[in-house]
Amino acid sequence: MTITVVVGPPCGGKSSYVREEAKGGDVVVDFDALAAALGSSSPHDAPADIKRVAHAARSAAIETILADDIEADAWIIHSSPKAEWLDRYSEAGAVIKTINPGIDTCLERAATDQRPDWTAAAIERWYADTAEKQPLPRRTKTMLTKNTPAQAVNVKAGPEDGLKEGEFIVYPSTFTKTPDSYGDVVAPGAFLKTIATWKNSGNTLPGLFGHRMDDPDFWVAGATDMGEDEHGWWVKGEFDLDSPKGKQVYRLVKGRRLNQLSFAYDVIDEAGIELEGGQKANELRELKVYEFSFVPVGANQDTSVVAVKSIVDTVVEDIKAGRVLSSKNESELRAAHESIGRVLSALDSTSDEEKANEPDASRQAPEADTPEGEPREASQKSSVDPSALLNAITASLDVEFA
């Protein structure tokens, strides 16, 4: 059993973090969720009697966890534990994870979500009493995951990239100084030791789908090389095209229908820093990596699939060598061509004025979130990228040559 105690201010994103990291069957202790289960109709401001019962229920749950009476992993949301609680958590071997997006972000979320009047004061009190003591102690024995979805992904295909069939280049992590939804930034050099360890071991860093370590069918790829550059940690790898799932994930990546990355890691070294403009963040300075994964959902908006050589190149070479399309596949290609033409025509018909009036998803305010002052991530209303849509439609065709 692993115990993770998630610490941070109201509206900091603690519940969001736990929802993303916890697995099915894990025990989650969240005061606001307990209050709701006990009858509170207000997400963040339960009546006094319900609060009293919820506090008792939370204390009993924590005592059971610390007594090591369960086998499942446990997550305890505890905004500002006192010294005696930190001692008990430490004795139990708990991981302390601090979610600290900065006071300005928390206050903005509280106002946007129309939290109770006392929330702003609670946020200011947390930063006055707790933030100055950061970073709180954290054991690093527990493997964490960090999702890194791509924004403006550039998927290149073709021999000009110098890649073989099924190869890819990805950035599972970047060195942007914009904190992710957990308040973390990654420092250049954070991956150098783990890269050297993997290379010296002679083993292959696995590429998975969705962190499914429990099922070998989901080990869909492996790294052939990796390193750091000014942008981040890059991995060059190769999909297992003999595996049905490896082949399918390759098709999804090639067709730009799957372009987000995540990786599993331990924190070896970290520290609180102040960024330009006064924003505080948690800087990850050394990480131990276990795997990287292709995932459908993520949290940082700055990584990408850089290049993937399409199997189509091989098909084109076959055609040049004299192979011909079957009549069935020729019909499918012609139908696809017509469908793509209709889609692009519809996109072209969108007026500049209509495009200008489309909402910018990056500026939309976060929605109200769940328990203990946690905002939901801002909902993303994606605009249509004609080239991405074209690639997605084309990649969805499984055309084989006779």
C-alpha cells in the first residue's frame, strides 16, 4: 500500500490531481466529497452538522489507513496538515505531494467559481502560514505520472525525416516555464541521469498505451534513443508492428488522432521557485523515469509528436514498383477523396467573421469543480484544423494493396 497526502491551498487543484492520478479501487479521502455523501447540497460550504460528521468520518478513514489495515493505495487530501500530522504521515511512509499553482491563480478560480466568501481569506491564510515553508517533505519511492498533451502538434511523415517504417520522435516532457495544472515546471537536466542509467543498463525504455503496465499487449513501443535539447526530453522509438495494439496505436499517432504523451516517474530532487512576474512554482530538478505512454488526455499543453514515418511511404514505393490497386480499394480511395473534398469545402465556406467570433478556449474561465475548493480544468472547445481533419480521415482508412 502507498499513501499519498495531497497538500495545497483551496482552489489549488488537489481533487483534480487525485482524480487523474488515482486508480480504480484506490481509497480517496476528500472532505468535500464526504460532506456531499452525507447530505450537503453545497459543494464547498456544508452545513455545520454535516461538517462535524464529515470531519469525524475523515478522521476515522485516515486512522484506518495509517493503521495499515488496507491493501489498496490511499490518497488523502489535507490542505494544511499540522506538524503532528506530518510526523504521523512520515512515520507511515506517506508521500507528500504539494499542489501550489500560485495565490493569484487560486484567488481567480475562487472568484470565477463563486466560492463562499471565506474562501479568499482561506487562500491568503494558506499562503501566509504554509507556502513559506515549502517545499514540504516528500518521499520519492512512489511512481507518479505526468500527462503532457500536445498543442499545435506537428506530425511529419516521409523519408525526409530520416526515419524507418514505424519510427517516431516524441517529447514526453518540455522545459517550458509555464506551470502545469499541478504547479510543476521541469528544469533542464532533470532527465540526464535517468537517460544515462537506461542507456548504460542495455535495457529498452518501454513505450506503453495508457500506462497499462499490467498487460504486455499494451507495451506497444520502445525507445531506440533519447536525450535532452533546449525544448525538452525527446525520445526516438519504434512501434511493435507485429503487435495488433502496437500497429493500431501507430495508426492513431500517424493519423494525428493520438498525439498526447505521459510518463511515469519518481521525483529525486525538487524545489520551490519564483518565476518571472512573481508566480511561484515547484521545479522538478531530477526525475527517475520508468516508461512513457501515448494517452488520450493530459495536463501540460507544450509537448508533441514530432515525426512519424508513414507506412504509406512503403505503399507508394510498392506502387512505383508496379503493384496495382484492387478494384475494391480503388473505390474506397475515390470515396475517401470525395468525402475529404466535401469536408474541406465546408470549412472554406466559414466566413472570416464567423471564425473571428469563435470563442478562444484558452481564455475561458474554469468551471466550478469538486470538493475542498478544487476548480475543474477549463473546458476546451477546439477549433477545426483542416490539415488535422484531413489526416484523421485519411488515416481512418485501412486500405491494403492487392
